[in-house]
Amino acid sequence: MNNRLYGNLIFELSKKGRRGYSLPKDSFGDYQIPGEFRRQQDAALPECDELTVVRHYTNLSNNNFGVDTGFYPLGSCTMKYNPKINEEMAALPQFQNLHPLQPSDTVRGASALVALLEKSLCALTGLAHFTFKPYAGAHGELTGLMTIDNYHRSRGDLQRKKVVVPDSAHGTNPASAAVCGLEIIEVKSQADGTVDFDDLQRIVSEQGQEISAMMMTNPNTLGLFEVRIPEIARLIHDCGGLMYYDGANLNPMLGACRPGDMGFDVMHINLHKTFSTPHGGGGPGSGPVGVREGLQDFFPFVSPWHGNFAVMMRAYAYILSLGRDQVKYVGPLATLNANYIKESLKDVYELPIDGLCCHEFVFDGLKDKATVSTDCPTVSTDCPAGVTTMDVAKRLLDYGYHAPTIYFPLLFHESLMIEPTENESKETLDGFIAVMRQIAEEAKTDPEQVKSAPHTTPIGRVDDVLAAKHPVVTYRQMKREE
Ligand SMILES: *Cc1c(COP(=O)(O)O)cnc(C)c1O
């Protein structure tokens, strides 16, 4: 690969007067654009020949890492393979060219798809109705909490303005509650990683009359099944609150068990995660909200039409291509794959919570704490003594793997959270395991190699804090060689 070429911005490849394409002359007529709207100077556009443009963008695209190019073991946010048949279905012109204002008798196929997808989700979750309006998981959480709030208001129960959220929850849970104008009560996790039932009992006895809902993820964000769900649901229902289920990642549940049967009243599903749509970088998403019978009357107005219809089409294609008999393997396979990696690495990486996990699990950095300084700050790129989770994640890039989620959940100092998903072959998992073991070995024999990684990517280690606090998002035209 030509480093000089693809390292540059297209503006820096520009040569005055170079042309890749010329617009046909005089074929647009004279539009008489009023003078005040006309440019005073030519736009500062790059001037390049066609081949330079093709190479520039092709090389840039080769720097992309995605689930179609390599293993992507991100925890908490399922990044699973997106079957190509989904794309073909979503691109069918009969669906793609519809307009939301068309008369309803001309969009019967689309309406049928919405109804059939709703029926499938009800069957998979044990809930009675879904709304497809929310555009993402977090939007679904907000919609669900507003539904619950509307329900309490309808009963004159106006003092219920608090939401119980476990300390292991995904950050969007407390954020959505806050946006909904609700106060957050954090419930602790006990040593085994599940909700501390005694702490919850204390909260309910002190503030039960003000509790609107409890939000839970099950399996939780540590990949652990919350075995006391029925008791927790009873406790919350008895004090008048409702149970909210964060079903962003439904993988481990699919075909195995249903939130509706466990006592949850309201939930959202991330169609783009569990039911596969290429996502990330802000979209596209779909976070339908499901409710128990009766609660559908309290759905708020959060967006017009039916949300991201193309994501719904992909989800339905995914469900249909698996079918009733195959879908029940998704949960068990996702669980098997996660446990296989966990068991194969726990002698070299610290496993703070042992035992069977579900679709994901968390290591607390390298096992050999002799090489890890306990007093170095969590996200340290220059920790003098030891190799951190950040270093391991960066070194993985050298071996062609996407890094797992790091430093989340916040329960451990060196969290490294892995979710392989159900799609990966044993050979892929074995390759990843071998590389993780290799890095653990390097941490002992050649720590500098790990701490200065990545070495093979176009850009080495970046200053994450600087990049977040002072992002440079525009290109300032510099004096260039003419
Ligand atoms: C991804 C995720 C969300 C948020 O979903 P978005 O579509 O990114 O808004 C919420 N909860 C959990 C557990 C998640 O993994």
C-alpha cells in the first residue's frame, strides 16, 4: 500500500488545473442566479485526476475495520454478522420507494410487514404490543419510560418520579431516565455481580411510593443471569412500580427465555444489534418498545410514521431466515462461544467473577498482577510499571482484531469486556484466544512492545483525551504547492 498517498487528505493531493471530470458545457441553461447569491471567489475544491481520487478513497476504505473484515468482540453492544440477504430484502424497490403519505391501501405489503414483525417480537419476548417509532435503543428507553410515566399519571400517581438502576447498567439507562425528568436511585451489585437484593429491599422500604420503575438488563452488563428476577419483580410491583427491561442485546435470550414471562412490563429491543443491521457511528437504528396488554394506550408520541423501516425489514428477514426452529439456537450458541473464550483465557487474564456467563463476560486486566502496577491511573498510556487493559486492546489491533470494550463496566479498574456472538466459528475463536495468550506472554517478556502498540496501523497510539476534548473536525486550507 502506498503510505504517502493514503496518508494524505484529498486537498493535499490537489494540483492546480488537474481535472478528473468536466461537466458538459452549456447543458444546464442559464438560471440567472441573482448576484447576491453568487460566489465572489471560486470554491476551494481539490483538483485531482480520476486515478488519484480512486486510489485515495479505495485506500481510505481499506483502513475501515468492520464485522465483514474481521472479528469484532465488542462487549455490551452486540456487533454481529449482518447477513447479506437482509440487504437484498431492504433494497427491494417495492418497499424502498414507498412514501409515508401514500394512501394506506397502496402500502398493504409494508403494513403487513409491520404487523408480522410485531407478532414475531411478541412471540419472542412474551409481551403483547410493540411500537416501532423509536430510532435507537436509547430512544426506546425514553419512549418506554414516558409510557410508564403516562401510566402512573393516568392513575393520579403523580409522585412516582424515581427510577431504580443497577450500578452495572449501560450508561444510556440513567441518561434516559434523566431526560425523562426522573431521578435515579442506584442499586448496588453484590460480589457475584448480580443486583444486591438487600440493598434493593432497603430502597423500596424507604422510597417505594416514589418509584416509577426499575430498569434491568438480564443477563446483566456483566453477562450474568439475574436469578432473583421473579423476587425483584414482585418487590417492585408490590410497591406500585413497573419493571423495565433493557433488551438492546437479546442474543442470549433468543429462544431460551422471555422477558414477559419473567415479570417485565415494558422493554425495548435494538433491532440493529440483536436482529442485525450494520450500525455504529450513530445509525441507522431501531429500538421498538414492547409492553404488556393495556399499556399500549400510554405510548407517547416520539416520532412520526413507523421509525426506521429499512432496519425493520432487515430484522424481519433475519427472523424469517432463521425460523422458529433455528432461532432457539441463537441464545445457547452465543452463551457457548462466550464461555469457551472465558474458560480458555482465565488462567492468563483476571476473571473477577467466575462461573457460567451468558453472551458476554468481563476480565479485569492481565492475571499476572506482578506486571501490572496497581497504583497507575486506569486509562494510562504511559504507566511505567505494567501492561494495562488499554495496552492489550491496542496490541490486538496489530494482530488484526477489533478491540473489545475496555474500562466498562466501571465495577473493575481494568475491565475488558468480550462478546463473541453466536455467529463466529470455532476456528475464529481459537485464533482470537491464541492472540490474547500471545499478548499476555509478550506482557512478561517484551512489555515495551505491548505498551507502545499499535505498530502496524496507519496511525499509532492517539491521545484519546485530547481527541475528545479538542477534536479537529475541519480542514484548514494551507498554502499548498501549486
Ligand atoms: C447499545 C445499548 C443501548 C443503547 O442503544 P443505542 O441504539 O446505541 O441507543 C442500551 N443498552 C444496552 C445494554 C446497550 O448495549
